Amino acid sequence: MKINREFEREINLKDLFFHILYGWRSCLVAAVIGAILLGVFQYARITIVHNRGELTLEEKQYETAYENYYLKIKTYQQGIETNTERLNKLEEYMNESVWINFNSTQDWVSTNRYYVEMDQEVLDALPEGNTRDPADSVIAAYGYLLMSNLDDAEMEELIGTSKSSYIDEVISIEWDLATNVINIQVIGGTEQYTRDIRTYFVNRLLSYCEPEAQKIGRHQLIPLAEKFYSRTDYALADRQVTLTDQIRDYQDGILNYKDNLAELIDEKEPDRPGTHVKRYAAIGFILGAFFMAFILALKYIFDGKVHSASDLSGAYSLNVYADLPHSRARRPRFCIDKLLRKWEIGHVAASRENIYDSACTLLKNNYAGKRIVLAGTIPAAAVEGVRDELAARLGDAVELSVQPDFLTRCDAATDAKGADIVFLVEEKYVSRIADIARMAEMLVISGAQVGGCIAL
């Protein structure tokens, strides 16, 4: 027997896993305590905050999220309404405006210029010191009379619209008070269309406006120039492109707002926060269970007991003659313990007899006719049980005796020395490593021959 003082016991993760599972009662108790503690803590915390007339952090966050949610909905709805209103106005303009639908590559322009010359009698009748030109009132009257009191039916037939803002796009009246000049400009999509409008307003100027303007002051309306030509209207082209882009932008804006609104509605409004007592209780349950599992793991690692036959063979350089299936659930009273026991050693429990048979075969081959002592630090009943199992199979081939409670007997080392061979018999999860080390020191000192070990 050789004591290996540099041997370090390895942790068997599977064995550690089952050790924790067998502590399910402790884990359950710790989980229930954790659930109660965290649940009560959460309930007390919320109650204290509400008693102060305040809101919890979760409730404040909910209020903010709730306001932001409906503020976004209102913003999207307003965006849809605003863009729809602007789009309708643009589409109405595009449909009803005559000028915007002209061909910008060729439209027709007609201009007529007239000069207003006041009679000498009017000028002579002006009081001394008067600095105002009497022609200013006459010219202003022409500008007002020419575009006022237009017949809607005539405008619809002549221009294609009776709306004054659309009429102003086709015909414009300008006057220069410094030069006493009135300019009438007509823009049309076709030559004939332009000529008809020019003729109408020139006739209106002479037949209707001039008599009325004469009442303000006697004057002469003298034609200065008349022009009629076609052109490429770049301003109209730019306006058409701009309006088309604006319509597309408004349509895209409406679609984007609708998509955002649909996504927001699908998300639903924020849920009102509850007390979360159940959630905290569940967290406490899990934390309690994990805490106890951690404690059990520490206990397993530092309990100082034999966990496997390799702990004996590695520490003392011994051959393992028998490694019997062992479960921590000695007498399982609960269904969970029975299931765990079956899971842990169910697949090897049936081979228990075969393990004893193999051990006896080795003993017969190696130690036939010799006296073998089964020594261990465990109680006598456990060691005697092993002896009975071996004796039933060995018969008279080998003489077996036991030395249980090795450390408590003064003559145990002497008896062991008198035997031909000594076998260590220890029980997993029961035998303490420190006790086995003391027994090993005593056996080495006494000079006893140790042949191997048996792990229960």
C-alpha cells in the first residue's frame, strides 16, 4: 500500500448533478422561502409608494409611454389629414386651372398697350398747387372696371373657368402711373383661344370701361402697340414639374403616415403595470432554488467524503476489486426519490451479483487458502454484509474476517498485521477521507499487506 499525497480528487459532474437532485426537498423549501420574501418585498414596496401618494417607477414609465403612444397616433392622423387636404387642393387646381394645363412647349401671348392722355380742360381746371396727376384715378379705374363684374357664364364659355384666381392666370392687367400706360396681356393654349380672349377684353375696355372712366375725367385712350406671338413657357414647365413633385410627395407622405399608424395600432397601447407580486415571487422561487443548489454543490465539493472507488484507488494506489452500485436514496419514501434512484443506478443495480462474482473470482485466483481481513472505518454491519456476500460465494477457499470501526479499536492494526492480506471496505458518501487517511497511516506503520479495496 502506497499513500499518494499528491493525489487530487476530481469532481464528477454527473455525481454532483445527482447530489443536487437528491436535495430537492431543501431546494423546494428554499424556493418557497425565496418566493415569499420577494413577493412580500414587492407588495410592501408598492404599498409604501402609494401611501405617499406617489407612483412607482414602472407606473411613471407607463404614463409616459401611454402619452407618447397616443401623441404619435394624433401626430400621424394630423399628418394624414394635412397631406390629404393639401393633395386635394393641388388636384383641384390641376383639374380646374386652365393655364396649368397649357402645353408649355408652345403657348400664345397677346399684348395690347394703351396710353391715357387727359384733356387740356381737365388739366386747366386743377387748382393751383395740386401735385397729383388726374390720370392716376382714371388708370386705376380702368384696372378695376376691366376685371370686375365679369359674367360667369361668359367666362366659362370663353376661358373655361369662372373662378377669378384662374382667370388672373390667363389675363393680366398692368398699368404704369408714371407713364400713364395700361397693358393687357392674354396667355392661351392655342392661337384662336388667345385671339378670342383678347378680342373680348379689348371690346370690354372700349365699350364698357372707357365710358365709365370718362366720368372720372375727360381723356383720350390712345393705342400704343399690339403684339401676338407664340413661345416656350419655361415658367409654366417649371410650375408643372413642381406641382407634380408636390403631389407625389403628399401621396408618399400619406402612405408613410398610414403605414406608421397601422404599425402603431398593431403594437397596441402599453399595458398598465400591475403589482408584479407574482413575478417577483416566481423570481424569488427560482433564486431560492438556485441558491440552495449552490449550497448543495459546495457541500458536495467540501464534504470530505469518498464519492467513488477512484478516490480510494488513486489516493492509496489500490486495485478496485468491487465497485458496488450506490444511491443516496437508501429507503426512498417519495416517488421523486424512487425515480431518481432508478435514473441514477437503475441500469447497473441488476449487475450487483455479477460484481460480487467477479470479485470472488479474483480473490480465489490470487489469495486462495489465505486469511483475508476486511477492514474499514464504517460500522460493523456494513462490513459484515460484504463478508457474508463474499463468504457465500468463496466457501472454504478463503478465510474471511472483519475489522470494522478500525479507528476505535486499539488492537485493530495488530490484527491486520497478523492477516495474510487486508482489503479496505468503505462506503461512498459515508466514509470520511480524513478517517481513511488515518487508517492508511496505521496500516503502513504496522506493516500490514493491503491487497485492494471494495467500495460500497
